[in-house]
Amino acid sequence: MPQATGEKLWYIPDAYIPEKSSGGLTSHESVCVINTASEDALLSFTVFFEDRAPLEDILVVVPARRTKHIRTSSLAKGGASIPVGVPYAIEVRSDIKIIVQYSRLDATQAENALMSVIAYPVRSSS
Amino acid sequence: MPQATGEKLWYIPDAYIPEKSSGGLTSHESVCVINTASEDALLSFTVFFEDRAPLEDILVVVPARRTKHIRTSSLAKGGASIPVGVPYAIEVRSDIKIIVQYSRLDATQAENALMSVIAYPVRSSS
Amino acid sequence: MPQATGEKLWYIPDAYIPEKSSGGLTSHESVCVINTASEDALLSFTVFFEDRAPLEDILVVVPARRTKHIRTSSLAKGGASIPVGVPYAIEVRSDIKIIVQYSRLDATQAENALMSVIAYPVRSSS
Amino acid sequence: MPQATGEKLWYIPDAYIPEKSSGGLTSHESVCVINTASEDALLSFTVFFEDRAPLEDILVVVPARRTKHIRTSSLAKGGASIPVGVPYAIEVRSDIKIIVQYSRLDATQAENALMSVIAYPVRSSS
């Protein structure tokens, strides 16, 4: 039976949805997750801002033995979503171990720019 | 005698082969491996998708004391290869310790964009 | 009560403020911090150069339960700031645990280029 | 007395010096090092290739309390340097603890592309 791999708590300090897109592609960010386990993973996102209280408990399911590339523009809770053009940061908690990578495509100019990091994992004892 | 270094299990959550290329370069991804040991490393790739079962047991050899920059478009098993334009994720298992980095060149636009990460290593006890 | 997460000491070896900007965006670097704790974090930056003594003890506060995306051009001490077009490196010390990511937007050309890394954390025993 | 920080052994699997440059910038790679100690660090580079034996024992000094951003095109030993347009990989050994980041500017096209990673550290017991 395939087991869960990675960690349950991950952080991305530099998140930002560019305001503009030009050329053929659309500016966007993705939080990319692998769930290696034979059971679904339930993720809870917390979004940190510079000037207001965090937006908490945005839930996303990543099915067993699947990857999910989650657009940050799809993260919403009670009608509140992440504003564009505002610096923010992301915490991802999962009920089982997962692996998380963050990537941004900035298409503000006609030619796109890319950046990517493996999110920062916090080791748990369990 | 040079020893194996790194870890035996590595993950890349954000993999994607762009559909288009323009300008002088071709869009591609590379899984780049160092084998510091005096023996060959046998790698087994598992490819995770969003909407279908994983593609397992794609084998690649990295010779002793060599690097190999593996194009993901070359990964195939029984006639099945990785489709372009589809979000996926990569697991790399090796029989000896190695080090793994993932890079993508996106040449969708005339001017290219680059991203790179050291893959996420899972510590083993052996 | 939310607790501090991450590490207290982080390093970024490759820092550089590009001399020029063209197109719609300005070249810049950001040191992006998450403070998950219910108390403020006091950060002290040390800037290392290739050919002169380090610039030490530049202080920045990151409020409780907030992120802060700090432009390196804003880091100054006693009238001394970081010169453009010069290779340098950054140490970030904090009185409580934080998480740090570094990103650079290079707009030297009309079309921008991006790079980002999670800073290198040094594990502490406390 | 400031102490050495980081690790003594670091790896960069994906190294590559682009063959061409256009526009105002030159394609290049940098291995960026911080030496936090009050003594100089002596680094020994090993370069791994896909199809030939490694190039070993290329020596570089990073002075005490300084950073050094080392162009890979400057690494040479006995008249042998790193060829352009060839996939390779880098091992960095140091006699004291350091921190290492790798960055590449690809100016093959008129508009530049950037990528960067913190090199992979191998933990030592000493």
C-alpha cells in the first residue's frame, strides 16, 4: 500500500498575483502538490498579508496517488479571494504528508518570466 | 573509492512540458542527476497525473562518476510517454544515493523563460 | 496561541541589485518573510561584500501574523545603503523563528526575468 | 570571533554555459559563496560531465567575512576549462563551512532569462 511522503506543513513567503497579462499567456501562480499515498489528502491554506489579518481555512482535496497544480486565483473562502497586485504569503497544512512546490508565471510583459521554489517544509515528529 | 552521495528518493511536484516553441530554442524540461559513486545508478521514474493513474517504472541509468541531464520528453514505457500541455509530477527512485535538480526552459514566447529547483529529497535511514 | 515557525538564521549568497530598468517594471530584489507567531519578529540584516567589510545590524520588524516583502534597496544604516551593480550576500537573523524567501526581478531588458530561492536556513537548537 | 556557517560539501546537478549571447548582457553562470568565518575558506571544485571523466581539484579562495560570486567560465585547471554548450554538474568542497547558491543568466535571446537554486548541501558530522 503506497504511503504518504514529505511533510504536513509547508510555507511560501513570496506569493504575488501579477495585475497584468500581455502576449499569449496569462500571469498566474500555482501551488503544486504530490500525494503519494493511497488515501486522499485534505489541505488547509492560510494566506498571510502585510496589512491585515490572515485568511484562514481554505480547503482543497488532493486525491490519492495524484498531483494537483492549484491556481492561487482559485483559492477562496466565503466570497473572499486573494487580491491581485498585493504581496502575500502562503501556509499549507495537510492531514497526511505531501510535497509542495510553488511556481509563478509573470506575463506582465509580452515575454513571460518564470520562477519556482520547493516550498519550505516544517518537519513534524509524527 | 568514491562513494554515493545524496538521497535515494526525490520529488518534483511541478512538471509540465510546454506545448509550443518559438524563436531559436525548444521548450523542454530536464531532470539533472549527479552520480558521485564508482558504480552506476539505476533510476526508476514514476509520473503522477491529475486525472489518471501514475505511469510507473520508467528506467534510466546514470553511469559512475557522471552527470546526466535527462529530457522528460525521452521518458517512455511500453509506448506511453508524457503528454505535452498537461500538469504532472515526478518521483525519482535510485538504487544508490544521487542528487537531483529539475529545470524548465519555456520558449512559448520568442524570448525564453527559465526556472529551476533542487528536487525535494526524502531522507532514508540506510 | 500561534507559535513561531521556521528558523532564526537564514542566508542568501547571491544578491545583486541590477543597475538598469527598461520597460514597465523596475529591477528589484525582495527578501520575503513570514512571521507565524503572535508576537512581532525583530530582524537584523548583515550584508557581505566581495571587497570590503560587512555592513551589520540593519534592523527590520515583521509584525505578528503578517508577511513582509522587504525591498533590499530600502535596507540602510547610518546613511549607508546597498550599492547597485555590485555582487553581495545577505544574512538574516531574527529573535524568533521565521521563514525567508529571496526573489529578484531583473528588468535590465524590456522583458523581465525572475529568479527565486528559499533562503538557506541554519538549524538552531533552541 | 565569527564562526563558519553552513556545510562543507555542496552539489549543483544542472550546470550549463550557454553558447550564445545577444542583447546587452552576456550569458553566464555564477557559483555564489558566503564565508561567515574569521578565516579564509579554501574551495575545491570537481566538474562532472556526461561522457568523460571528472575535472578535479580546481581551487578557489573565499576570504574571511566576504562573499564571492565565481563565474564558472573562470574555473580552469592545467589549461582545461569548462566547455560552453555542454551539460555538466558541479561539486564544491570547502575546508570550512560555507553557504553556496548557483545562478544562471541565459542571454541566448535578446531578452534574458534567470534561474537560481541554493546548492544541495551534504551534512557532515564535524
